[in-house]
Amino acid sequence: MNGSPFSDGIKQIRNKVQRKIDDSAEALNKLSQEIWSNPELAYQETHAHKVLTNFLEQEGFEVAREYHLKTAFKATFGGKAGIHVCVICEYDALPEVGHACGHNLIAECGVAVGLGVKAVLEEPENASIGRVTILGTPAEESGCGKIDLIQAGAFEDVDIAMMAHPFQTNMPRPICLSCEPMSVHFTGRAAHAASGPWMGLNALDAAVMFYNSVSVMRQQFKPEWRVHGTFIKAGDVASIIPEESELQLYFRTVDKEDSPILREKLTQCAKGAAISTGCQVECDFEGERSYASLLTNNILVSLYERLAASLDISCVPGEVTFSTDMGDVSRVVPSIHVLYNIGTKEANHSRAFNEAAGAPEAQAPTLQQAKALALTALELMQPNGNTIVERIKREFNDHVGEK
């Protein structure tokens, strides 16, 4: 099969991918540790941007720094013909708990996938079968950086998008929820809390009542709905009836038709708390960007699962997990966002998970996932891969308008 990445046989190609990733293991670990040791918040990932782009340029990728965003990048290898696969890197951290979602490993895995695919594409007989882009996407934890890149046209010529995210299990089909912000502001009237409390309207009481109302209503939530939040403002001193209070919440659903239903329930809780306390209330749903739920492409993920199994990666069924702006990407290009086990049972966004993301034990599963994704990308680039991609795109077109 001349012109195919499998012209030497699947075994040889598999060996080439594995050998390149294994040979790069020390450098990839160093890259990951550089990011893990220097956690940076959304849109401030200047160090991660520098070390990743320098590494990829040294590896022979065509690198565009500050790609539409100051801390985004695009690193491409391959010709204009054939299938264009985009591998996503994330590298922003969380306040106080650092890389407690393991984005240093997401970056490492994405780079490793690119190296594995490039090792095949740089063979002269494979020069026209496709190309791989490693796309650095800032601000996943807050800010929805991928939405900026979508709006800038970063995915317009991409056929397939993929990434791997560290977790507690190997889960190729996670249920990643939509996520919408809500700010609730109560206004009351200040008064002396001892000599004239009856003259005040307690905005803190309103906030507490709203919070408790939401908790009580959880019995009527669908099992996959999520609502969580915190108090931002709750008064200043104990001797004054609080005049203002504020809460910030996120509410999450799987299906888009559920989102307005949940929004209305929360709004009614806020209005009820305001009426009960005599306060005024304002609900704002526009303070932050929302995340779309993930639309996993079944044909694409089935291909990945087959290749992952060949590498002895055992997987579990999909469950409700979290939200990600990869959900927004999955609405513009066929995508998969696989979760993988890094050897911890600790929850993401915890200090313990941050430690696990920087531990040596995370390295082997990260590189194993990179091999599975690289083989998935390469299989799409073989001659009959065009037929698979056509099927993937048909499924995408059939479903993207429904979710």
C-alpha cells in the first residue's frame, strides 16, 4: 500500500511510534516538571508557553507563538494534503492548589502524541498522507480559552481533534457537563444589630435562605445535574445587619434543554429568599463564559478504544465527571476527550491530585495514552482511513445540532 503509513505493516509503524515516544520519555518528563513546578493561572501561562514552543521548534515542528492569544500556540508538521489531526495541550493551573487537574500531563501527552505521529509522517513515502497540529490552549480552568480560538478560526481546517486528561480511571467516553455561571446579589437595609435590628433587612439571611433552598431542591434534580457555589459577600462586621450579600454558583447539565429548566429553578429559589426577607435580588447569568457539554464522536472513540486495548489499556464505561471547554471544540469538529488513570484515587482539584500529577508514577500511563492517540491519528491517515473520517464527519453532522 504505497503512500500509507502502514506500508511497512502495522507492527513496524506501531514500533516506530512507541520507540520515538519512549526515546523522548526523559525530555517529556522534564517538560512536564517544568510546567508542574511553575503553575500559572489562566491567560498568564508565559513560562509554559515558552518551554513548550521551544521544545517543539527544536523537534522540527513549524511553530506559531502567541497564536491568536498571547499564551496560545500552534505547532504543525506535515503537508497540506491528507487528514489533519489536532492534538490539544492544556497547561493552566488552579489558584493555591497548582496543577491539581494535571494540565502539565495534558501538555506532555499532547506533545508526545505529536512526536509519535511526526516520526511516521517524516518518512518520505508518507509526506502527503496528512499532518498533525499540536494546539496549545490556555485558560481551560477559567476563561474558556478554546472559545477564543474557535472564534478566531483555529479549527477551521481541522478534521479531527483529540486530547487526554488525567483522572482516577481510564474512561474514553466521559460525560462532561455543560457549565453556566450564576451570580446572585441580595440588597437589604443596614441597621444596628442590637439596638434596632427590626429596622434592618438582612441580606445575609436572604443569601443563606437561598443557599438552603437550593440544597433542599436537590431532591428534585436529575441525577446528572450539578449545582455548587460559594458566598462572595456576607457583610462586614457582626454589629451591623448585612446590607448586601452575594453568591457565585455554577450549574451543570448534560442536555441543553435541561439548562433553562435548572436556571429557572435557581431563579425561583432566589426570588423566594428575597420575598421571605424583604430584600431585593438580582440574578446575573452573564458574568463568565459557559462551557458546552462534550459531544464524544462514537466512531472515533471506538477506533481509539480498539487501539488502546491493543496496548493493554483497560477502560471503564462513561460517568458524569466535570466540564471542559473541549466541549465547545466538540461542537465544531469531531472530537474525543479521553480520561486516563495516573495511579491515584484522589479527586481532581485537590492538593493530593496535584502531588500525583507531579509524581513519577504518572509518567508511564501518560506516555501510554500518547501512544494510543498517536496510533489513532495515524490509522485515520491510511488509505481506508478516509472512509472512516467520512463516517466520523457524517456522525458529527447528524448529532451536532441535536445536543
